[in-house]
Amino acid sequence: MNEVLINNTDRNTELGKERLLIALRSKGIKLTKQRKLVIDIILEKEVHSCKDIYEYASRIDHNIGVATVYRMVKTLEKEGIVNRKINVTIGA
């Protein structure tokens, strides 16, 4: 299971969100409605995987695709905003 961990200490504040959006725009990342939705969910909800993010997002926007979520998380990871931690369980 991949766990999504946010690297932003002020994740639940509007200022923290605005800083994040400004940083992404300054790097040339286009912030569509769906990408902003993914960011909002990561910042506001307790999510542990891209699947969790997608489940929240699809309740709000029925047109969002799984690929959009994975690509946005990958972009955020590349920019150092989130980490995807892989948990491996051996045995059962």
C-alpha cells in the first residue's frame, strides 16, 4: 500500500494552501479545477492512498479520473510537497 504524506506543516490553513498554489504556478504547473480538488482533499482530509483521494474526489466531481489523481500526486511528490511511503507486510 502506498501512503500519501504531506510535507507542509500548515496544511490546514488557507495561507498554507495559497503558498502551495503559488509555488506550483511558479513552476508552470497548470492548476485545473480537478487538480485543485485533489490538493484540497490532500490538505483537508485524512487520506492514506491515491485510492482514498480518488474516492473523496469522485463524490464531488463525477468526471474525475483515477489517472488524474495519480498524476497529480506524482507531480506533488516530484515537487517535494508529498511523499508516497510504501508499506510492505510480509506474511499474514
